[in-house]
Amino acid sequence: MSHDHSHTHSHSHSHAVAISAEGLRAFQIGIGLNVIFVLTEVIAGIAYESMSLLSDAGHNLADVASLLLSYLAFKLSHKSATNRYTYGFKKTTILAALFNALLLLVAIGMLGYESFQRLQQPPAVKGTGIAWVASLGIIINGISAWLFFKRKDADLNMKGAYWHLLADALVSLGVVVGGIIISYTNWYWLDPAIGIGIMIVVLISTWSLLTDSFKMSMDAVPTGIELEAITKVIQATPHIVNVHHVHIWPLSTTENALTAHVIIDDSLGFDEKLRVIRDLKHELSHHQIQHSTIELESVTMHCPKEELEMKVEKS
């Protein structure tokens, strides 16, 4: 029985580094802009006694924390593997995405409670001031979201950052409209009502991030990959007689791994079998499988579980 544990990569090293550098720069700029905006909203929210501004500031502060956490996770994911962490620290990107989702849920609960309290006895707020501050949020969050737009489909943390920042820009637009209405009508209840609306928007945008990151942390088959489809790809490879024990899981938010046992036609020589495995690895790299480990078995020699399954089928 022979084992082949080499890995294939669907992108060149230089291309991966270029994407990484652009992604890290997006995080750096996004963090800097949002820190400035959070401080502005907190100061203005306290001065104007605006729950919508303070709610949005709390949400944006959680976003800053999540951006910072994702940034640190990306830095760690590019550290070399060690004798203890043989896959390196790639998994930190998944843990960061999960923690970010949980952090946002906590922020939703705290600010949602405060908004409901304010709704019962809404204080007088200055609608015009709220509108001006929120308009700044449209600009900052719009720019930040644009930085992540091109990369949102390449990584779960990038996707989470994009949708959160885009939602922030839309929420800021809602706060601007609310501030203008308050300035003309004195409907002060509208301010905490907008705060509650913000919580609902954040909850919706956070839910998919929470479920996706939880599945990835549990080593579920990554979104966009079907186990049956990958199995058929392996079975369709010339000279492969059978395949079993196929496992697919995410190494990080951008890289996936696979292990499988394959039976190759015994009429082939050892070197020819290795070429079949090499061709299979290359094909898998085109199906979002960046790391594959293939265990080679013969027609007459199977692993114990496979032999048991064959006996059951015959009976």
C-alpha cells in the first residue's frame, strides 16, 4: 500500500501574496476610517442625546473590533507551520469570523435593550445634528465597503466585512432621513425606533456570517462544494477503479483540504499510478481543493471498512 501526501495549489505563490497584501491594506484603511467615525458618533450622540447615533456607534465599534480581529487572523494565517501547528495558523481566520458574529450579536442585545428603554420615554434630540453626523457615516462606510467589494467572494471575513460596512452605509442613510424628519416634526420617538431598526438590519446581515463560520469551525464541507460532485470527479479520473473515505473540510476561510482512499487499476506500474494521483490533484485544484492527500489502495487490498462494505453489498 502506498501513500502520497504531496499538496497542490491552485494559485502561484506570488499571486497569493499580492492578494494578501491588497486584503490587508483594505483592513488597515477600513479600521482607520471607522475608528474616526466611531469617536465622532460617540461625541455627537452624547451631545445630542441621540440613541440612534449611540446605537450606530456601538455597532461600528463592534465592526472595528471585528475588522481588527480579522486583520490579526490574516497576519497569523501567513505564519509558517510549526512542529506543533503543522497546518500553520490558517484556522484563525475561521475562528475570527465566528467570534465576530458572536460579538455583533452581543452588541445587538445591549443596544436593542437601550433603544426599547428610550422608546418608552424618548428624550428631545437635535435632528439636524444627527443628520449631519450620519451623513459622514454614509461616506466612510461606503468607501470602506468599496475596498472589500472586489474580494468579497474570495474569503468569508472579506465577505462579512463588505456586507457589514454596506449595511452600515444604508443604516447611516436611514439615520440621516430620520434626523431630517425629527428636525421638522419633533417626533422624538423616531430616534430610538431607528436604533431598533439598526439592530434588525445588523441581525439579518450577521446571521449568515454566524452560520457559515460555525459550519466551517465544525469542519463541514465548505459552501460551494458538493461532496457527491467531488466524488464523481475522482471516479471520472482515468484508471481510478473506486474511491471511498472522501473527506473535505476548510483549512481557512480561503483554503480547503481533502483526503480520500482511491483504488487504481492494478495493471499500471507504480510510477504510472503516481501520475494518475498527480493528475487527480491537479483536477481537484480546479474545484476549490487546494490541499489534497490521496491514499493509494489496490484492487485486492482494501482498508478494513471498505472490505466490510463490499461484503455487505455482496450479501
